[in-house]
Amino acid sequence: MDADATSTLHKNGVSATDDSFKYIWFQDHESELKAIYTGSSFLKSSAACDNVGLVLESTSFYAEQGGQSSFLFILDMHIYFDLAVAP
């Protein structure tokens, strides 16, 4: 996500993702969907077959930085339904 996209999130009141859960191993946690990103724009909702990025309220994964590659992960759910950003 580029600086313009991050700025758009901030202007819309979306706080930075809480990544403190990356220090707590072997513990599930719930999170809220804050934004859906296509790589060039944000969506309010998305169909199950769309290829999108999800901006979550919290995560247990490290963000990409300093040459370290980001993690790819699978959400522990089957998305056979539409997604919508939490109000």
C-alpha cells in the first residue's frame, strides 16, 4: 500500500493496524475489517471472488519493512459470502 492509500485511510479515521498480537504466540484473536483495498482504490464491499487486500483492526503478522518480506496468510474462515467494511 502506497503513501497516498495510507493517507486516505488516515483521513477517513482508520487507525494504524494494531500489530501487538505478533508478540503473543498460539493465541487466537478476533479483528474487525476496516477497509477493502484493490491495489488502486478502496471499496465499501466486495464479492467472494474478488482479489482484494483487507485492512484489519489488529493482526498477529509482521508488516513488510526493512527488506523483510511480508507474511502471506489465510484467514481462518471460508469466504463464500460478500464482505463489507464495518461501520
